[in-house]
Amino acid sequence: MKHWQTMFGNKVKELRREAGFSQEALADEAGIHRSHLGKIERGTIDITLSTMIKIARILQVKPSVLLYGIGSKA
């Protein structure tokens, strides 16, 4: 598991919860399976650009918000 994947997944989970979505609801809106979203949020898989853009649109944020701080070492 890569550090950036974990950071990205944590950001998706945080924004999903703030927006009031369950994993299942967000996954349905994005056209992906709930288990796939769970893997994204746990940072165990890479995400495609198209899926990232779909998630950002649904959460009503720019894709850059999902990526902010990912490259920094914490």
C-alpha cells in the first residue's frame, strides 16, 4: 500500500461523510461497486482519473481538493 493512496482514500472518506453520503450511495452515484469505493477509501487500490473526477463532481469539489497534500510527506 502506498502512502499517497492512503492519504487520498482518507480525503475521499472525509468529504463523503461531510456531504452525508454512505459508501453505497456515493458508489451508486459514481457507477462503481461499494466494495470498490471501500478499497479506494482504505488506499488498497489505484483510482482511475475518470473515477476520481466522478467522485469529485458528486462531492461538489474540484479534483484538486482530493489531491491536495498527497505528494507531501507527513
